[in-house]
Amino acid sequence: MAGTIFGIPFDDELFMEMWNEAPDPYLTAMIESGAVVEDPVIANRIAGSGNLYTIPFYDTLDGDDQNYDGQTDITVIEVGGGSQSGIVYGRAKGFFARNFTAELSGADPMGHIVATVAKYWQKRRQKRLIGITDAVFGITGASGNAKTWNETHTLDLCSSSSAARNIAETDLNDLATLACGDHKDQFGLAIMHSNVAKTLENKQLLEYWKYTDANGIQRPMNIASANGYTVIVDDGVPCTAVGGSGDNKDLKKYTTYLFGRGVIRTARGRVDVPVETNRDPKKNGGQDELITRMRETIHPNGFSFAVPKSGWTESPTDAQLFATANWSIKFDPKAIPMARLITNG
């Protein structure tokens, strides 16, 4: 519906079209690496209503074959399977401008608003991707998939007292091999802290992507390439102090995540009114407001989310999404191309 927001012409249909088409280099990098994929099955399940969905899967065929000699009976085994469950979360955010504040300026004010909102939501999405990933890596167990997952998909090289053990030339390849063995070629995306990226950069193993700005000047991005992987540099990955003494008293440990093709599934949920405007003539002497809403899922393939027994309000909070207790592993870990490397830099 056509109207005015922040003192400039506004049309919600045009806004949504431009918002969805706004350049998003981070999401593009994730999709092009193959790590994040739009899942049509999930999209179909959540298109109408609801927030909890279940996806069935079949186990990989296995077992010994028999000698075919006309005398030996052929044994048959039932095809096994199971299911994994995911959750849709809903979020909303509003922005306002006081009428006495200077009007937004620029040749394309609508484009400016769209770019700002798109970037805001992408930063929130990336925060949740990291939080959910960290949650599933917290899964441990004494046997079965949980035990194997914990032993093979985390490579902890961090030193807590002696000289720092920073990321080395072969660490990402070693991690990929440890996690998935002969299927390590599935990996394509790494997300790391800027201090870890700096170590690779100083070793001339990291090359930052560049873009051309509106003035025709090439500028570096926080997206790079290293060892054949697409690298996203994000200081939102886990970083904690580990102690030490003397020259090593400020040691920290950084987590670098490695993702493979299709390991992160995503789809958008139903939102009847994703954007709307409002004018409050009384507050702050009069202000214009822009409200945005979204529902989506970010699901690590091979894991299940369980609705917590308390504090549930139909859309999980970040604390609930990031809680290891709400996640369980369903796939054979070797079939999950997701791993983490822990170093001092």
C-alpha cells in the first residue's frame, strides 16, 4: 500500500521486492559454497502454518553380501530409517524517525532503507547460525553417534599455558579428513575470527574478495578464500580467554567452523504482514515507524530440535535455540560435513 515513511514515499510491495533483492554477499557466499541450501521439503511443511516440522530419512544401506552359487540362501534386511525435527523462529524489529529530525537524504532513499534493513537481518541470521552450530557441537555421549561426533568433528589444538598454537597450513585439511574421511571434499565454507584469518593472511594463505563501490573504488570484503574454502570472517564465533602466565597470560582460544554441502538447511515461514508503517503523532512530538517481521528456520542437517519443557511460547528464543540440551544427533557423524577447529589464533 502506497504511503509515506520517514518523510519519503513508501510502498510496502515495492519495499519487500527490493528487500528480497538487496545484495547480500554473506548469504551469497554461503549459498555458493554449497553449505547453506534452501530446502523445498521444509518450505512445503511450514508454508501454511506451524513452527515444528519433521523430516524422515532412510539409513545408508549396509551389511555383508552373500555368495551367489545356487545353494546359499539370500538374507534380506529391513531398510532402516528415522526422522529429524526442526523449528521455525519468528522475529520482529521496528525503526522510527522523529519528525523534527532531518529527512533521510540521498538519490535513492528507499534503497538506503532497504539496504539497512537487509544488512540488519543478515547480521542477526549469522549470529543464529553460529549459535545453533555451537549448540550442536556441545552434544556429547559415551557411545554411539554422540561419542563419535564428539571425537571426530572437533580438533582442539589450543594451548592453555605454553606458547600459542595458532592455525597452521594443514589444519583445515586435517580437520576435514578427521571428520568425514573420504567424503571430505564435501567441505566448502569456513567461518573464522579475524585473528585467525590474520594468521592465515600473514602466511599468505588467505585472499580477500573485493567489490567495487559506487565511486568505482575496489575495497576488500570480510569474505576470502583459503585452501580451496570460502572463508567468512566473523568475530561472532566463540572466543574465550584460557589463562596462561608470563608472555602467554593473554592466551585466547578461537573456534573456526568448517561446513560442507547442504549441511545447513533453511526456509522461510509464513508471515502475513512482513512489513508495515505506522505514525504516532504524540510520541516524541510525532514520529514515523517502520515495522518488519520474519519467520525462518536454520537447521543443521542430521540433528533434531526438541521443544523445551518450560518457557515455550511457540517461537524459540535465542537462548533456547542455542541450548545444547534441546538438540540431539540423528545421522551417522561421517555423513555430517560440519566440523570445528580450536586454536589460539
